[in-house]
Amino acid sequence: MRIPDTQAQVAAAERTLRLVWVIVAGAVLYSVLTVTPLVQRVTPDEWDWTAPILPLVVDAAVIIVVRVGAIVARLDGDAGAWPLALRWLTGLMTLLLNVGDSALKGDLVGVGVHSVAPVLLIVTAEAALKWRRAITAAVIRIEGERTAERERVARERREREERERAERQAVRDAQQAERERARLAEERAREQERLDREREREHAALLAQQQRDHDAQMERERGERAAAREEAARRAQAEEKQREQEREDRLRREEQQRLDRERTAREAIQRAERDRKAAEARRTGTAPVSAAVSTPRPTVSTTVSTPAHDTAQEAPAAAKMSEDDARRAVAEAVREGRSQRATAALTGWSTGWIAARYRELEQVPGQTALEGVSV
């Protein structure tokens, strides 16, 4: 759609509408010439010179209404009802002033002739306002159409540019995708080649490892068989040693029990002898001396080989006492309530020997700790 050149047409319309001022000027001049004699007849003689003021004031109001109305119409505005009332008021005043003289005289032809200019001025002013509003509306519509056309053209241009840009981007993307596919294919080929080499190395390493594992397994089996044979021999030897040790321990315990029984019997005989002597001393009135000097008692050697498990519990930190000192220490330990392990650590003798001495002292009731120790 071809949009007309509104600027030229508006300028032509404005030039034509300027002719309204010719009509306004003629009406104003005609009104002054027509209204002045009427005003002079109703004005005192000394104020006749003021007769042209009234038509000039009314015509000035007409000029203001026409001019401001033209500006408001060009801006497509609406000033409300007061400008309309002023326009019609000034037009009616001009009409009445122009036809007043002829109407007072009863001259109807004069009324008609003098009413031409005011009526023409009123109608021309109204028509000029309507024309300007119509021109303004048309200009706004045409400018809107032109703006819409420019926007449409710009939109089509943007769409075309976007399509071209999208096509160029699609071509670049396709080229980039092709390059990416080629790169990925090359990388996959290199990766596959690397994996093949790694699988070959791993297979070779696996075969070598399997061979080493097989050799190690065979060696372990040979070692295990040899170790089993040695272990069986050691176990048999250990069992034989254990049986021999148990036999020796049994013989030692039997010997120790026999010695303990003999010593207990001797001690019982000695106690009976002491009791007898004490009784005789009481009968004869002599003081007992058994507390100071006791009958010598045969010392029974109790130095025997201790069992293997007692020897293993000996305290290595103490020097080994003599047997007599050890017996005294055991007697003191029993009297003071020390433990067998502490006594063994003190004397240097085995815990088995110390335990036997503890039992000896505990089996003799009524005997003091020192009485059971041979000096």
C-alpha cells in the first residue's frame, strides 16, 4: 500500500486555510465600519471617539478564538465547552452589531446584507476547525500506517536477517559437527589402538603371572610337603620328649611325696620326744630347754629337680639362696603372709619348690614357722 506524502498535503491545506484570515480581516474591517455609526448614535457626543473600540474588542475576541482553535485542532486536542461558547458568543455579537442599525431602521435588505460577513466568519471558523481536526486525524492515521509499515519492513528485514544468520549458523554448525565427528573418529581409532596394545600387554603379563604363580605353587607344594614331613618328625620327637618328661615328672613327684612322708614322720617323732622330755622335766622340776636348744634333727635333702613348668616360672632377677636360707625366707614369708611368687623372686628358687615348702609348713599345725626350718 502506497502511503501519501502527508507533509506536502498538510502544507497545501495550511496554505489554503490561511485564506480564513482574509475573511477574518474583511469581516473585522466591515464590522468596524458598520458598527461604529450605531455605537456613535447611542453614545454621548463627547464620547463619540470611543465608538470603534467596541467592534475592535469583539473582533479581537473572534481573532483569539480562531487562532487558538486552529492550534488546538492542529494538535488534535479538545479545550472543552468554554471555547465553543466563546466562539459562538463572539460570532452572535458580531452578527447582532452588524445588523443592529438596519434592524432599528426596519431595513430588511440591510439586515441581510450586513449579516453576510458575520455569518460567513462564523461558518468559516467552524469549518476551519473541522478541517484541521480532520487533517490532524488523517495525519495521525497516516503516520500510524507509516510507522506500522516501517515496523513491518523492519520486522521482515530482521526476520530475513535472522533466517540468513540461522542458515549461516546452521552451515557453521554442520561444519563444526563434521569436524567434531572426524576428531571423535580419530580419537576413537587412537583409543582403540591403545586399548589393543594394553590388552596385548595385559595378556602377556597375565600369561607370565600365571606361569610365575604355577612355579610358585609348585614350589610351595614342595615346601609344604617337606615342612609337613619335618613337622611330623618334630611332633613325633616332641611327643616322645613329652612322654619322657611326664615320666620323669611322675617319678620326681613320687620321690617328693615319699620324702615328704618320711620328713613328716620324723617331725612327728621329734614332737613326741620333745613332749616326753617336757613332761619329764615338769615331773622333775627342771626348766624346759627345748626352746633354747632343740634336739638336732636330721636334715633331709629336698633338693630335687623341679618340673619343667616350675623352672620356667623362676624369677631371673634374684640370686639363688642356699637351701637353708631359702627355708628361713619361706618360713618368714608364711608368717608375714607374703605370696609364693614374691618369695620365689626373693629366694631365686622355683615356684614349685616354694609351693612345696608352703605345703610342708601348712601341714604342721601348732608349729611355729621357724621350728620347721633346719638350721
